[in-house]
Amino acid sequence: MSGYYTAGEVRAAEAELFTRVPEGEPMRRAAYGLARVVAAELRARTGGVAGRAVGLLVGSGDNGGDALWAGSMLRRRGVAVTAVLLNPDRAHAAGLAALRRAGGRICADPAAAVAELAAAELVVDGIVGISGRGSLRPDAAGIVGGLDVPIIAADLPSGVDPDTGVVDGPAVRAAVTVAFGARKPVHALAAARCGRIELVPIGLRLPEPGLAALEPAAVGAGWPVPGAEDDKYTQGVTGVHAGSETYPGAAVLCTGAAVAATSGMVRYVGSAGPAVLAQYPEVIAAPDLGATGRVQSWVFGPGSGTDRTARDRLTEILATDLPVVVDADGLTLLAEQPDLVRGRRAATVLTPHAGEFRRLTGSDPGPDRVGAVRDLAERWQVTVLLKGRATLVAEPGGPVLVNEAGGSWAATAGAGDVLSGVIGALLAAGRDPGWAAAAAARAHAVAADIAAHAASSADTAPISAGPLLRHLPEAIATLRAGSV
């Protein structure tokens, strides 16, 4: 897994590093990595390094020092470097001296910054680092707003909270972010602000992360594959209670996803059986739970309704000792009767979006989405998947898993129905609930990306859930092949 570390964790690791290496060495390592990434980006964008022009936005403190030292290294490679000092009296002294020795240009007048940087082909954001909080100050905001060149952020985009990814005012939007020593939560939670992430090791010794991401290769390696002795029952039988006469599409999408996610068998119960069988004749449909037959997991909720019949069926399903995924209408019912899941011994996975989370808890996830999802998982002793571009999965006692989708193509009606069906299939195959939810989110995101790029209007319009579902087998195959 790839870990993400809070500002406090990184500062503690840096303090320990300072006891092991000479003074200034960590900054020089960070600066060297930053300069290397800037040079590579110059080469990729312009075809060369020497003779090109780079600007530095330099705040006070170590983040500004990283930018200044990197500028001195770029200057020695023939790059024209102009540093704009946003707080000249507090600029990093050693870094500033290094840039001056290398022949860099210094601008100590923020009002003249945009004109000074007019020739720059890239600008390095060294305004604030992990100790910064809040949006950009007016001078910095004015400069950033006046730039029309790609920005490379040193450690994180200035103005974005390092631990929550929250943006509450003017902030940098980077094309590339160079993470020093460790990835921070901002790199996953505000990925659209960060651009491409480049990690530069500087020798930190880090604890076990509280926030982590499954590697795509690990998702592919862990995906259920039938063995020589398997049959349709041993591969996992997924039960789906979804849809209604009013919302038959939810049943089709959820059941189809369980089929596509390689369940050995899918059993459907509900009133949308004819619609399901018209699309997936391999599914076994039943009118009620008593006629369903043996299953190894349940998915309940997409389009199921919230009437007494739906409530009774949810109660019956949760009374079993089987893993259960509760989504959509099922979450509305749980918000009214949370004791149905509290104390369950079998795995329970809840899959709310922000509005459903508010119904379950009485409050929005808020700026600290990681803390909010962890708190709900601990209090209810369930696995919680909080949907979003950065989907979060928490289960009691473990790290929160994050899946940064790389885009918002899956933000479309019915996509959640597909996701819940995939989770149910993985649970039926015996996978751990936290892993199943995070792996399903990864496959779901890859399928959405494939569908978007296959669409002729991918650059202007979102996809729908149907193409996402159709591309799910390809997404799973891509993960298994390690091609993501």
C-alpha cells in the first residue's frame, strides 16, 4: 500500500532525520529532487533545459528555501531563474545566497512579480509548505491569478490544507507536485489541485500510515480467479435485492455488476426480475427471500424503496450471518433504524455519498472527511465507503483506504449501483470487507476512465452508468494484467 502522512507525522519524522544527517542535508535532497523534476518537465514541454526560463515564488521558511536551492541548481544547468520574494525579510538566507552565487535574478517587489515572470516557461510554487494553513494571502493570490504558465508545487500547492485537502479561498492549481519525503493526504484528497505527484525520498523513517491506497497491482493480484477445483458455488454466490417496478434500472445495474465482477452465481430477489433476466439470463431470479436459495453475501438497497416491505426485507437480510452491502434506499432505512447494523458480527459495508452520510450521522462529513468516515466506522463497527472523487474506506481498527479516481467520470446516476454490486461479488468470494470495498472502488474508477476515453465526447460530457458497467470486465482484466 502507498501511505499518506499528516503534517504532524512528517514533522516528527523530519525531526528524527535531523539527528542522523548533517545540517541542511534534508533540504538539499529535497531541492535536488525538485530541480530534477523541473528540468524533466522543461525538457518534456520545450525540448530542452539550458536556455529556458523558470520563475520561483518564494515564501518564508523552509518551503521557500527548497525552491531557492532548486533554483540555484537549475541555474548551474543554464536555466534563467528569477525568484520573487513574497516576504524578503524572511527569505531563507542560505538558499537565497546560493541562488545569488549561481547568478539567479532576485525580485523583492511582489507588485512587479507578474511582469518579472513574463518570460518564465514554468513557475515553482515555494510559497508555503506543510505548516501553512488557510488560503493564499492577497499579494500571493494576485500573482498566482496573473500567471498563465504551468506551476510545479514544492511539496503541496500553496493555499490547500495539507491534511484535509480543503480549499477555502485562493490557492495554487499545480500541473505537477513534488512531494518531499512522503505523500501527504492533500495529494489524494485534492488531487485535482496537485496534478501529477512526484515523490522525492529524503530519508524519512515513517510510521504505519493512517491513510493508504491499495496499489493497482495488488488489486489485480487479489481479484478472484477460478481455480482448477472451483465450481459456480465455490467462486461465490452473490444475492442482490435491488430495484422495483419504479426503478428497474437499479436492479439491472447492480446485478449486472455482480455478474461482471466474476461471481460464480448471482441470485436476484425483487420485483424487477423480468428486466434483470432480459439483460442477464444467467441470473437466477426469485420473487422473495424465502425462494432465493443459498448465497454468500447480500447487496441491498439500490432502487429498493423505503416502504414497510423493503424495511422488512432489509431486517431479514441483516439478521443473517452473511456479509451485507447496504446502499442507497437501504441507507435511508438504516438512518431511521441504525440498531439493525450495530452489533452485527458479520461484515457490513455501508456505501454513502455525502448526503446519505448526513442522513446516517446527522451531520455532513465536513472538511476532515478522513476523520468523519473513521469515526462512523468505529462508532457503528461497520465498514464505511464514503463516495467521492477521492473515495474513502474505513473499517474499525485499520487504516483508512483512499481511492483517488483521477477524474469524476463516475459522478453519474446509477454508477453507485454498479459499485455496490462489485463489492457484493468480492464479499461473496471471501474477500475482507475493507479490501473488497477499496478494490471495487479502484475497478469502478478504471472502468469509468476506460468508458470516458471510449466515448466520442469524452472531453465534454460525463459518461452514463451503462458504459461504465460494460467496461467493467476490461477494467478488471487491466488490473489483473498490471497495466494501470
